[in-house]
Amino acid sequence: MAERFDLIVFDWDGTLMDSAAAIVRAMQAAACDLGLPAPSDERARYVIGLGLGDALRHAVPELAEADYPRMVERYRHHYLSRDHELVLFEGVVDMIATLAGRGRMLGVATGKSRVGLDRALGHTGLGAYFHSTRCADECFSKPHPAMLEQIMDELGVRPERTLMVGDTTHDLQMAKNAGTAALAVAFGAHPAAALEAESPLACVQRPQELVRWLFEHA
């Protein structure tokens, strides 16, 4: 399987950055601000990776359509007030630098907004390593294949030479819909059992295992 992939596309939250818990807390706080029942941790974690509008519709079904803009504003307020404290998982910086040094093309397909991803890329210093990125406010939300398809089209890479790495079933289903291979990480938003049910190449349990798997197989 060595050098099987020319392009490796990563999800961001819960895959490269340890941010799943912060997203859950921001979603719960935003619901409380609007006087609505806060979603459970499990319900809020499930929608991580979707576009924000889709995520809120699923996580807070009591939310009236007219209140979506207010809910989005409160979520962003709570998340952005703490996002400077978020860190990448251990080993991610060296992993990305090494993969780039080995000639792999790298991408990001994320449920974040463009503003949010650019902010995160700038804060972490990883922006220069990625050849192409797509966000949920630029095309269809996961699990629609549009993000992966656009990245592959832009970089001229075939699906069979592309690997999607993510921490949610939304990521794995997007890969399946786009015809690419997928690698699951079980240290983010979704539990290992749900991820394994989507039949990824592997389901790694810790960030260090992700680094090792990619170095050995990608």
C-alpha cells in the first residue's frame, strides 16, 4: 500500500484540531442563550462536521427558522471567544510537514466556514502546507461529495489516488460518495463503533496511531 495515495484530504475539527468538546459547549451555550433546551453531548457531537446551518437544525430541533441567524451568532460568539485556546492533536504539525516533504498533496474538507478555517490555518501556521481547501459555506455540506470532488478536480487527482481522513461518519460517507478511500480517527466526535460500520481502511484510536498509519501506508 506504500505510496498508494497522491492526495490526502483531512477534516479539521476533531481530526487535526482537538476542538470537538469546544464545539459541543458552544452549541449548548447558544441554545441556552435563546431559552431552548441544550442538546445532549451525544446529539451535539453527532452533528460536528456538518455545515453550521444543518448542524443546528439537527442538534436543536426546537429552533424556529426565524431564530437561525441569532443562534448562529450566539454559537460563533461562544466558540470564537475560546478558539485561540484550542490546540492541534499531538504530532499533527510534524505529520503534515513530513507528508508535504514526501511530495504528497494535502487538502482540507471541513464543516467550518471559510472565515473560520482561514483563522485556524493562520493561528496554527499550517496554511502553507495545504494545496486546496473547501468549507461548508462554499459548497454542499457533508456527506455530499462536492468538497472532495472539487479538491480532486482542482489538483487533478483521481479518486483511487485520494484518501479522506476524518472523525465522523459524515466524513466517511462523503468519501464513499466521492469514490475515495477513507481512514477514520476515533479520538474526535464520533465513536469507533459508528465509524467502523462505514468500513474505512482502518480506525485509529489515538493521534500517534494516525501519524504512524499515514507514514506506513500513505
